[in-house]
Amino acid sequence: MFSFDPYAPAVDANPFPFYKTLRDEHPCFWSPEADMWILSRYADIVSAGQDAQTYSSASGNLMTELPGRAGATLGTTDAPRHDRLRGLIQHAFMKRNLESLSEPIRDIAREVAESLRGKKQFDFINEFSSKFTVRVLFAALGLPTGAEATVPESTVRDKAVMMVQSDPVSRTKGPEHIAAYNWMQDYAAGVIAERRANPRNDLISHFSMAEIDGDKLDEREVLLTTTTLIMAGIESMGGFMAMFALNMADFADARRQCVVNPALLADAVEESLRFNTSAQRFRRRLMKDVTLHGQTMKTGDFVCLAYGSGNRDERQYPNPDAYDITRKPRGHLGFGGGVHACLGTAIARLSVKIAFEEFHKVIPEYKRVQEQLPWMPSSTFRSPLVLELAVA
Amino acid sequence: MQGATANGVDGILGECGGSCACATCHCYVDEARLADLNAPTDNELAMLDNVAAERRPGSRLACQIKTSAALEGLIIHLPEMQE
């Protein structure tokens, strides 16, 4: 009998065959292992994402939610409060307002890429993407670095990666995951306090000071939003960079085209976001009964929006399992969609493109070493823990 | 916006995925029909300040227009540029 267990190592390693069965045979599927309904078709996921009133985020949006988080971050809040919070901070994440970050991002990319010169083999994650994403995040959020750093960057990175994982056996967050989350909150609280005392022209200062008609983020909202942004900037973006590196390593023709013509990188990034986003599955909670494909989902039930599956639905994208950098996959779900669509969309696109422009200048020819990758055990995200690349 | 991107209509970008955060799904609605649409929120009105092309009384962000029977026969015009 078919089963879909988002905690299973087989799903971490390759969810796509499972998704296909879900889409074709069980488009509205109750998973006892996940304890929720699974929506796998593009159209159903988009409709759910748009209907935030029925598909609520206020009970948590991560497949395995962190304690105390639901209701205190943008992604886990419904309207009207969500719209107010998002309106207070989203201008800082618009493409046109990120222009000043281009140069610092390129400097970081160049420096980290240069450190790879002459290597015959390396772990892309440890030696490139982790360092890159932590530094970019620090630059973007105005987190203290260098002489002002309160902790090593590597520690911040390790905690960010730990807090998004879960225990595949217990199917919950283990003590180490909770501890990492608590550490991250303490760290963020310290930085916020410092910025409140000495505001600067950076994102954290903006959140703490942001005000619209007397309405401000409260202490808990500033803290949890900052914590989420650190998690997103390091883990989500780092995870996606590893997935993009994997695609570039495996699809040599596509990579060579991008090396010869770096202007193609933007399209390759979009195709990778469709093909294998790191943000595979998020959840919602039903505020009323919904009948779909002959199944009645009840009020209070959790529902998984399997973005990674919607992105491979041939009903939306013909020949979906082909990696095609000329596809230009409009409306893909790699950043989610609807009112909660990823706030970091523009910064992620900019950063990943610049990262690979610089990476390919130093390492244009490479391939994967491990036949099987060690996948992160996470019910929400998908990325490898290690990605060894051999330089040609 | 969903209808446009799913059906390959050029001229609407929707870079932020429909979260009213990028102003690249700008469209012009005939003023006579504006009342048939769901009213813009404060967020949408604020974001309309960021459109790349001329902002007009009929300017709306496509991602914020909810389809309904009241939109029957509605014609949308697209601006010359979205960014």
C-alpha cells in the first residue's frame, strides 16, 4: 500500500517518484506519518496558497514546527496582522533597494571563490556556500563581524543548519534542534538590543525601528522575525546553493553554457528553483472543511503544500523531469507563492547569480564525487549535508 | 496574476510570487470598472508607488485582483515596462 512519509530517508534522498504517485493517484492524500493531508498538484497548491483565509499559517508553516514559533513570525501569522508586519519590512527586501548590496556580495563571492583556487577536490558546502551565505547574511542584516563579532560565523551557521532539522525516528524536533533554536534566539536578542541602543542603516535596525501610523513590531515579533531571517538566509539559501551546484555539476552541458555566457545563470537558477528547490514542503491548517478530489479534509486538519511536487507537475510544466535552462518556468513554487511568498526572493536570486559568476571564474569544470549524497533529515527542506566536487 | 503566468501572457513579471512585494505585476484597469474589483489594501496602495511605468487612477497590482463573476468581460492593459 502506498505511503508517503516526509521523515523517511528515502524521501529526503529522492521525493520525486513519491510525488508522481501522489499527483497521479492520490492528489489529496492523508499521510498518517505526517499526520496531515498532502497536496501535490500545482493547481491545488497555488489555490491553497492564495486562499490564506481557509489555509491558515497561524498554527505553523514548517512541516515539523519549532516550539513557540507559530504566530510570532511572518510566515506563521495570518491577516490582518501578517499584512501589517510584512508591510513594515518588505520594502527593505525589494530588488531595487538591494542594489547597494551587489558590490559587497560580489566581494564576498570573489574572496571565498579565490580560496578554492588550486584545489583538486572540495566540499562545496563547507568550503564555499556556508561561508558565502553566512557572510552575505551578516552583510545584509548588519550582524556584527570581524572585531565586533560576538561569536564565530561558523557557530552561527552550524546553529542555523541544526535548527531546521528533525529526528527521523521520533519525527519531532530533538533536544539538539531545540537547543540550536534557543541559541539562535539568544544571539538575535543580543544583536537587536545592540542595534536598538545604537541604530544603523541595516535591516535589524530597520525592523526594530519600523513604524507605520504608530504601529510597530513588538519585541517578540522583532526577535522571531530576525531569527527566521537568519535561518532563511543561511539555511534556505545555503541549501538552495548546494542544490544549484548539484545541478551544475550533474548537467555539464547546461553548466558549460553558463560558463561561456554567465547571463544564462539567472535562467538556470530559476530552472533549479523549479526542478529541485530546497524548500520542498510547508504546511497550513484548515479553517473550514474542504473537499478535494473526493476527499473531505476537516477543519483543524493540517495540509502539506508540496511545492517540490507542484514544480514537477506536467499539468503545468511539460516534460517536468527534464532540466532545461531555456524553460523560463513562470509561476514556479521554488519560493512558495501567494501572500507568504519568500521575502528573500530578490536577495536570493541576486546572491546565487553573483556567487556562481565568481565561482565559475575560478572553477569552471567540475563534477560530483559521491554517487549517493548524504541528505539532510528534514521534513521541510531538502539539501545534501556534504557535496564533494572534483575539479577537472 | 495567476491567470497571466499560467497562460504565458508576457508583460506581467510577478517577481515576488504574488505577495504584493515587488510592483512588477502592474496593470491598468478601465476606471469605469474599478468598482467591480475587490478594493486595494493599504499595502497594495503603498506598493503602487513603486511601479516602474506611469501610475494612473486605474493602476492595480494583478496579484491583488481576485477573480470573480463580477469581472466578466474585464479588459486589462499592461504598462510598457515592469522594471
